[in-house]
Amino acid sequence: MDKRTWDEVFRRRFERHEEELRWLYMELYRGDEAAYAYFTEMLFRMWRERGESLRALDLQREQEPDWYKGHDLTGMLMYVSSFAGTLRGVSEKLDYIQECGVNYLHLMPLLESPEGRSDGGYAVSDFRKVQPELGTMEDLAALAADCHERGIALCLDFVMNHTSEDHEWARRARAGEREYQERFFFFDDWTVPREYERTVPQVFPTTAPGNFTWCPEAGKVVMTTFYPYQWDLNYANPVVFNDMTENMLYLCNQGVDVIRLDAVPYIWKELGTNCRNLPQVHSLVRMMRMVCEIVCPGALLLGEVVMEPSKVAPYFGTVEKPECHLLYNVTTMASTWHTVATKDVRLLQHQLCQVFALPREYSFLNYLRCHDDIGWGLDYAFLGDFGMGEVSHKKFLNEYLTGKWPGSPARGELYNDDPRLGDARLCGTTASLCGVESARYEQDAEKLKWAVRLDVMLHAYMFTISGIPVLYSGDEIAQENDYSYHSDPLKADDSRWLHRGDMNWQAAEKRGDPNTPEGQLFASIRRMEQLWRSYRVFDAAANTWLVNTGNNGVLGIGRYYRGEKLVALFNFGEWECWITIDEPGQFHDLWTGETLPRKAFPIPSGGFRWLLCEMENEG
């Protein structure tokens, strides 16, 4: 297309959203016409800067707006430095990534941030530059182009709640420039901050207590919800929203397909509230969704909402006025590890029942482990019915998953331990939490066999619930904890580096050997992916329900879609058991290849079954 034709495409998209976009903007920013004019001009400028290959991809995805749904995308999460050293190194490893069956690649924060004061890259000092040791913005664009040629979508974190104290805006604010101080939250003394502290919880009460920090250069107090070197942005200032939206679009124009909105519930602050999940947050995210549909409709918004279930689903918006395309299935992840420790599936059933009740248009990212810790944000009102108190249960979970509980095979470490509140979180790789590490150390072949079986089962379970399954890099080869972080002064105080270790490429060489845990995990996950993509019953549009197994140690999930029915059974219990399923039809176990005319099935501890039944009627 020529420039005039492309501009007509932009105009049509803009007109489709203009009325709502203007209304939300003016409501939020009190009719600031000048700010809105700048905002709309910026959208057109960023559209003009978008490359033609990306525009063509936009058109293709507009024709298939549900391209990210279904049962095709398998993700992998990684730190560039840990996986391959540099962005060019990641490009050189794309063959391996494809061998893993991955076509959705999530790169952890890689924008410029100060060494030792970055929180793993979440304190950005320049949204237009890559951390120098990782490469350049040109390298990122080249990697995105390589990924697109291979059919791989690229995801990148966008840290929108705050900047680094080294960011240009922060430096100018520190120097006393009022315009830049108004982009943050500055106060002349502690009077107003103390009022905030009455209602605003602390994110890191032991490692970074409080929500404010004294800035001696400016002689003022600045809001720092996460760490003292991360200054909260003031989205009540339209300049902040305009410029941060432009930064987001800049990344999309480098070829990023999925923008992960980091800590999105925190982005609007209001005195007298908890500064979480306020209505204005949803207005901002809704506007960002419309911005993407105007400038880069091939790009998706992924919301990081680490909250209780009732607070998560609203970030999808509504079917008529959507917000995020994708959300993390956070509570399900935590409930899964609770189930591993307790060997009781009732909480997980309760959690999945809520997820299955949501509209099928909603898409989650499902994962066993992420870059962060496991926080025990469980439904304690539900657990209380079984005599489990919040503090005592958190203590049990942490003791079990760190291996301190008698007989526990798990090996993890605590993060942000607060003995006063009993509210520590947990770190560890999937393999180490399943017991692979301890079994190898003890040289116990039977324990190792069980640990690998549990690891495989958990991945099968992840592929069974609707959404995009995401592997943490290294989980595909049963990578264990990396304790070397203890000797690194920049990492030693942050136990999350326990599971952020360098990719063990020597272990990856064993992925073809079926006699090793590496080979067993790798082959199992690849086979799961192939089965998952081959059968329509795994489609996101499938009906899903809980199957009553009659055993509190065994989770049952049913799926039905276009004539295929699946009954998936997962034995979290300590012993092998027989499960009787009262379902019509003859079942074929996709995993073992068995045809099972009977209705009672044995399942070993840590094992699973994928039981498929072809139905005569496709209703």
C-alpha cells in the first residue's frame, strides 16, 4: 500500500474508537484538550513509524483476531543473560527453542537499568535502550524479525508503575524541576505520606519497608511502593500517560507482539485508599487496549495482576469493552503447589471452578513457575472450613516446600521472610520443588522416578486447563536450583535468583537420552505439546468442568468440544489408587495408548491419565 492508503487504514481504526477514547481521556484528565490533542497526534506519529512488515502482520491478525487463543501457542519464559548471554545469542538459540515446541517467547526485563539497583530489570532508566551487555535496540528488532519468520510471537515486560531513580525524569525531578517532580509523587514533608501509610499495604515489608523514601537532593519525600530506587509515576498527570503510552508503542514498533503490563493494579494512587485496583486503572488499561487496536492491532496486552481471583478477572474488561487480551493465572499456580504439599485437591478444585465459570473468551497464561516467588494468596476462608488457619498453613507450606517438613522431597528457599507475620514466600525450580534435586543427591532411583513422574504430571495438568501453557526456561530439562547466587553480592539478598540461574546447556545435551531426567522431561513435554495441538478437545472454546473422582487426592477435569470428550485425572496423593469414572463411551488413554473398556482406572502416585472418548453426536 502507498502512504495515503495506509493512513486511511489508521483513520478507520481511529474513528472506530474515537468517541469512547475521547470520553475516557477527558473524564480522567478533566477536559484537558491540549493533552488530548498531543495524545492523538502522538498516535498518528507512532503509526507512521511502524514498519510495513509489522503493518502487514497487523492486517493478518485483524482477519483472525483470536489468533492467540485455541491450542497452538506454547510459551517459554527466560532471562536473556541467563539463557544465551545476549539478544544475538537468543537468535542463535532459536533452533533449540523451536525444538522445544515453543512459539511464544517471553523475554524478561532487558531495558537499561542501573546495576545493583534494578530489581532484576524492573527499575528502567531508559525505555528506548537495551541494557548494553545484552545488546542494542537494533538487536531486539532483529530478534523479533527472526521470530516472526519462524512463527514465534515475542513478549516483553513494560514496567509502567515506576521508573528507576536514574531515569531522566527522576534526575531532573531530583534537581528541582517542578515539571518533572509532578510526574512522580513528591511531598514537602512526611505529613501526607503518613496519611497514605494508614491505608496502603507494604509490598516488601522486610526488604523494603514503607511506601515512601526521603530524597535528600530534592529535600522532599517521594513515593516508592516497591523499592527506594523505583519511583512511582503519577498517572493523574496526562503527560505521564501520554509519554508512557508512546514508550509502549515504541517497543511494539520494534516488533514486540505481547506487552506485559507489569504491576498494573498499582498505577493509580489516591489518598485514603489502598492504591490497588482503583477504577481509574481500568480506564487507563481500556485506553491502552484501544491504542493498540488503532496503532498496532497485531499486538496484545498481558496483564500482571498478582491479586486474589475476584480482583483478577476484571482486568479482562468486558466482551464489549475489553481491556487485557491475556492475564496470568496466578492463583491457580499457587493453589497447585499447595496441592503438591497437602496432597489434597479440594482447594484446587475450588479455584478451578471459578476459572471454568468465566467466559471462554477470556484467555489465561498458565504456568507452574515464573521468574518471581510463589506468594500464598490462597482462599483462606475456604481452607478455614477444613481447619487450616492462614498463618499456620503458610508455615506448613513453606516448611514442606523447603524440605524442612519430615519426609518432604522438595527443595526450595524462602523469600522476604517476615517471622512476625508468618508471611514468607517461596522460591525454587519446578524440578527441585518436585524432588528431583533431593533424589539425585540421595542417589535414590525410586525417589527420582517418582519426582520425574510428578514433574511430568504437573506439566500435563498445565496443558489440560484452557489457555497458553508457559514453560520456565530450563524446566523442559528438569533444571535444578542454582545456589551460586549466594556468592554474588548483587544477588545474595534476593533468593529469587535461586530459580533464575544460567541455562545448563551441558544438561540440555542429555535431552535425547531417555535414561536421564533431562531426556524424560524433554520427551514428555514435547509429546504433550504434539497431543495438545492434535486434538480439538484442547481448544480454548471447549466446555470444561470438574469430574468427581471420589478421592481428595485425585483431581478430575472434563473437557468437551466438537465430538471429543476428555477426562483428565491427576493423582496428587501419596499412593496409587483406582478411580471409577461414571461417564458413557469407551476411553482411549492418549498418554499410554491403551483402550480402556472398563470404568475403573489405576493411577500411580504422581501419575495422570488423559482419557479421550469420541462422541457420536457433536452438539
